[in-house]
Amino acid sequence: MLDIKTALLLWAMEAATLAVLLAAVWIHDRSQRHFALWAVGFLCQGTGIALVGFRGAVPDLVSIEIANAVALLAFFFWIGGLLDLARQPLAGWAAIPMLLWVAGVLVPAVREDIAYRIALYNVGAACGHMLLAVVAAQFDIARKRYRRLLVGIWSVQAATDLFAALSSAVALPSTIQGAPFATLVAIINLFGFLSAILIGAKIVMDRSEARLQHLIRTDPLTGALNRRGLTEAFKQAATPPPGSATDIALLLFDLDHFKRINDTHGHQAGDAVLVAFCEICRKLTPKASIFGRTGGEEFMIVARMADMREAAFLAETIRMALAAAKIAAGELSISVTVSIGIATAAAAEADLDKLMSGADRALYKAKARGRNRSAVLIGEKVLTVPAQGPEALDEQADRQVAALRKLATKATLQTGRSKP
């Protein structure tokens, strides 16, 4: 059977190994700071436990006061890692477990009695486990079932630590080995520790997979969906929920004379225009819509619409907001326009290829008729918006254009001076 010193050193080595692995993951991707925080947490735990194991070989100040403080400091970084995973700032209250120990050992009666020190350490550990459980319960760090498992595991560990603290305070053991129920407490904590590690690994794997899928489906420059993402999202949009609008509209956008912008001002300016256009579209497009980049300077919106007029209204709002915007690209201020082709179909019959083909046909007409305009495919006929001559969408076209101008002005005031 292992003696307590050997067990502590083995535990310290395991913690150090986890710290190295987590640090390696963080070095590979510096954006995921939670790995760095967890690595420091395990390093603190391993260092503190190792110092306790070296008691007799190092001064008592190091192997008792400092060692246990460092071990409990691990909770600060573990909690910080969970908060970072939930996109929350690091909180000072995460240091409470360590501060409880520091405050406790300042009391001579506690500092000089090993039984009270054991009880104090377990109270700090119980507080740390309970704080971990609270963070897991309160913040969206993973799926609900994983969060519930973590809350259960850490709650059991907190209860076990409190039981160990109470038992030590009552029995007053003279050594660590002599603490009551020491073996049972160690087994429960070991089981909880390993279970939390396994669940944490599963959470990280799921998040990494989701992140990879996001990267596969999105355009790296603008953050809009790419062709693959658009295709997959359209499959879901084509299934109408009960009581929803029955039509699906596809709006195809082509920035006018975009090559000229790249040739005149450089590709960096062109990228700024693409990003600014996406910002305008996101602000003006309904939340349930699909927005993506089909390639180059072409973009697409798929949205549920009550009818064709509503689709034209959305297209004109975006067109006029872009035309009124001044896009900042370094010291330059660039004005851009866009041509838009629109096709609609009943949701039950919507086909992405057919809609894109129809919208592309309408877009060709919009560009042929002078650009900086929208065109709608209605049956076999293409009508421009705002209408010219006999191609009016309805007898209230002037009122619609006036409403569009007001809405576009409001959108321009909201977007302001667009920046990349």
C-alpha cells in the first residue's frame, strides 16, 4: 500500500502532466484562453501537493502555509477557465478558497494544530467545488446534461469536503493519515476529479467540433455563410413552421464595379467594402433570414416573405442604405452601389438552384438597366424597382419609394460611417 508521501507526489505528477497537455493546446490556439487558465490551475495544484509531500525536507512555512495556499489557488484558475469558456470576465471572488486558507492560518490556534489545518483546507476545497458548481449551473458552458453532471459531481465533492472538515475538527487527528474517513474522502474526490476531467474533455471536443463546423460553413473575411453553409441552411429554411409566411424570397446582390475599387484603391479597400456591406445587411435583414457570400462580390439573402413586394422592400432598403453610406478604408472614403436580383417561390416548392437561377436572371436585368437598382422576376417577366415606365409593380409605387427613402435614411443614421 502506498504511503501518504508517495501518493501525494504521484498526484502532483498527474496534475503537472495535465498542466503540460493543456498548455500545449493553448499554445496551438492562443485564442482559447481557458486552456491556459486550466493549465495554470493544475500547475498550482501539482506544485502545492508536491510541497506538502516534501514536508520535512523543506521548511514548514513552505510545506504547510505556502503549499496549501498554492494548492487552493488552483480553484481561482479553474473557475476563471469556466468563466472564459462562458465568455465572462475573470472574477475576484474565484480566489475565496485560497483567501479562506490564508485568513485561517493567521489564527495561531489553527496554524499550530494539524487537525484544524486539515479542517480549514477542506473548507476551502468545499468552497472551491461549490463555486465551480455555481458557475456550471449559471452560465452556458455546455449542453444542459453535461452542466447538470458537473454540478452534481462538484456538489458531491463539496459535501464530502465539508464532511471531512467536520470530522477532522471533531476527531482532532495528529497526522494526515489519521484523519477520519481519509480513504473514503480520497476515493470520492478522485472519482469526482476523473469524472470532471472526462466530462470536460467531452465538452471541449464538442465545442471544437462546433467551431470547426462554423469555420467550414462561413466566409473567413466577412463571417457570412459560404456556399456550403447557404446550402445547408436553405434546407432548414425550406421547411415552413406552422403559421409562417408561405413564400421564400432569394435576393442576389452584386456590388457594382467592384473590380474598379480593387484596381484603383487596392484589395484592402475592397475587403473593407465587403465587410461594410455585410454589416449593413446584418443590421437590416430579419433575424430569421439566411445571409451569405456566394463568391467574390456576390451575396445572397434567403428570407420568408408574405409576398414579392416585401422582398422588394427589403432589397431597396439595403440598396439605398449602401448608396448613402461612406465606407472608411484607411484614409479613403468610398461610395458603393449594389445591383439586386430577386426571385420568389412558395416555401413548399422552393428549390435553391431554381431560385438562384431566377434571381441571377433578374440581377442581369438590373445591371443591364443601369445598375444600382433591384429587379424582380415575376413569372417570365423581370420588373425593376423603383419601376420605370410601364413596369410599375403597383399603382402605389411612388408611396413605396418614399417609404423606402425614409427607412434607408434611418438605416444610414444607425450604421453611420461604416468601418472594416
